[in-house]
Amino acid sequence: MAKASQATWGGRFTAGPAELMLQFSESVSFDRRLAPFDVAGSKAHSAMLAHVGLITAAERDAIHAGLDAIHAEIIAGKFAWDTRLEDVHMNLEHALTKRVPAAAKLHTARSRNDQIATDMRLWFKWACGVLGEKLLGAERALLALAQANQAVLIPGYTHLQRAQPVSLAHHLLAWLEMLERDRARFADVADHANWCPLGSGAIAGTTLPIDREFTARALGFTDAKGRPRVTANSMDAVADRDVHVEFAAAAALFGVHLSRIAEDLILWSSAEFGFATLSDAFSTGSSLMPQKKNPDACELLRGKAARLQGNLQTLLSLAKGLPLTYNRDLQEDKPPVFDSFDQSAICADVLAGVLGGLTFHAERCAAAASDPALLATDLADYLVEQGVPFREAHHAVGAVVRLAEKHTIRLDHLPLEEVQQVHPAFKADWVQVFDPRRGLAKRAGTGMPGPAQIARQLKRWRRQLG
């Protein structure tokens, strides 16, 4: 009998790998976090092997007891990981085989290719669930903030220039829409992961009489009606990394939303804006300037977006040139998604904390929103209501704005006689347009910032977020 040079694949070789190769190729330093999912997959696989008669019920039970004991050691931090055994699969199998002789049969009709594909799909389902809950926490903090600030007015901005008055709640609910799309995307990724690849083997399945649907049910790879969902092509099942890319893409887009929210908060908390104050708990000071209060939490949220985008780019580059099916390059698919999960999880918690400690200054906000020029579009609408075509009304209001600038006075302080010289459709009531609350009240259509719509949206979000 040939002497094995490696625990699981050494029969072909006369010598073991170089020490440097062992260091270079190991993945247990990062994939050991998959241990709970690997244990679950091994228990389901051994249950299936017993179900089809490839191992006995006693062997199955011994394997399960051994796996449970190892899992308990891992949770307690007492399991000894060995990088010489390459990965999480070999570490668990090696430890199990030393305790349970029947474990030598566990790898029957299974390859590490379909094993890791299964572990990762189980992990994605779990990870998306965790992030969904964390996003929900941030959304609820945002909803509470919107409800508490319904009466506050701020300028809305385009091109970072004051554009039109909006309610602060409307702006905050725009962030909420962004985060809800993120939560839905992670739910979609979980659904896309919900297909069982176990039984695909290394590339072409197995000649043994396995029951893939049994395993899928045991691991929860089922549809809404409880029907098993198994991958349809063994080659695609072991080579596919779409879910990795989709998860990283969802995290990257979440990062973009985090960055945009953080940028608003950084601006709003500056002395130049003064709309809001961040809590001390999520701010830092300067080592030199004692007066400083820096929005570091928001700046880090903004910075994490770049990291999340980098993880997505790594995965896209990793997979783009690979022939079917499995290639060892794919070992590098896990660090980016694990990092995207870790960073997204803490960012969601930090965002909830930042929002929970945010204080708005209603008077400063109102002062910024009180510039009558912000209601120039409303003034054009006023002319439209008098029967003036919009393009003509737009031109007339532009001329009125230019007139106010020429006289260096507020738009609403222009004499009626002068504006009527610009266009005769201006009546004595034209200055009523410059009440921002009137303007908001008239914005009653779906998706607009009027108080009636805001009340409806808040009610919808309370129902939706529980």
C-alpha cells in the first residue's frame, strides 16, 4: 500500500508538499468560520448516506455525535486548528476520524468542491439574515428620527446648491427608501443562495445511489412550499460564484448609500450648515486643537464604501478568466465576502447609533429654508395657474429673480408694479407664494414632501418595519 503523504489526497504522491506550499495554500485561517455550516452539511450528508443504505444507522449516529462534540469544542474555543490540514473541511474530518472510525465513510459521494459550495450557500443565507436584521435596526432608528422632526423645514439641494424647501422628514425618508432597497437586495441574495449543490461531487456527480433531495430538505434548501431546491448542473454548481458577487454587490451598494448619508450628516453638522449635532458617542476630538469635534463615525462610514467596492472588484476579477469548473483561485473568494459581511454589519450598527444620537436645530434649518428664492418654481407654478404657459412663466420668474439681484433685495420685497412690468399675470396676492408651508401643503401628491403625504409615508413605514 502506498504511504499517504497527505491526509485526504496523498495517495497519488510520493512526497508531501513543501512547508512554504503549506503556508501558501492554507485557508483554515479564514474559512474556519464556516465550521458550523460544515458540520451541518456533514450531518445532512451522513443522514442521506444512511437513508440510501451506504452507511448504517449506527454509523450515522456515531458520526453525528462526534460532529456535535467537535462543534461544542469550537464554540468553546477549545478546538485545535491545524494549518497543515489546509482548510476547515480537512480539520473537521481529521478530528472526527480520530474519534469515530465510521467517519472514514463520511466523504463517500462527496468532494470538497460541492462541500464548500454548500457551506458557502448556507453561510450566505445566514449572513443575509443577520444583515437584514441589522439594517432593520438602522431603519427603525431613522423612522424614529423622521417622526420626531416632521415639522422641521430644510432646503433641499441639487448640485449642492439650495433648490427648494422640503420637510426634514422627507429627506430622512429618502434615506429610508435607500436602506429598504438594501435590505431587499440581501433577501434576494439569500433566495439565490437557497439551492443545494451537495451531490454534485467534484464535477460530475457520483455513480453511487445518493438522494440529493433528501439532503436539500435536511439543510433547509426548500421553497416556500417545502419542496427541495437542488442545483441542476453539477459543473455549474461547483464553479458558480454568482452569489458571492451578488452578496458583495449588495454590500457595495449599501456602502454607497452609507457614504451618501454620511456625507449629508458631515455637511449638516459643520458650522457652515449647523443643521444638526452629532452625539459625543460617535464623534472624536483633535490631538492638537481642543475645540474640535470631528464627525469621524460618518467619515469612516464614507470610507468603508471604498473597501466594500474593492471587495466586489476582487471577486469580479477573480472569476472573470476561469475555465469550468473548479480552480484553486476560487479559494480566494471567501476573504472578500467575509470582509464585506463584517464591515456591513458593523456599519449598520454604527449608522443606527449615529442616527439615534442625532440632534437637529429647527431654527437654523428654518432660517436656511426661508430664502424666498427657493420658491421660484412655486412662483412659476403660480403663473401657470393664471393660464401662462410654463416656458413663458419660467422665463418671467427668471427675470424677476434677476431684478431682485439687481436691487439687492429679497425676491418677495420687490414692488408689485415692477413685477407686473415683467409680466401682467402677477397679481396682488403673488407674495403669498413665498410662504414655504403653503408650498409644502400644496405638494400633496404621492411621493411629495407635503405634510399629508409625510403622515401617510410614516404610517406605511411603521406598518412595514413593525
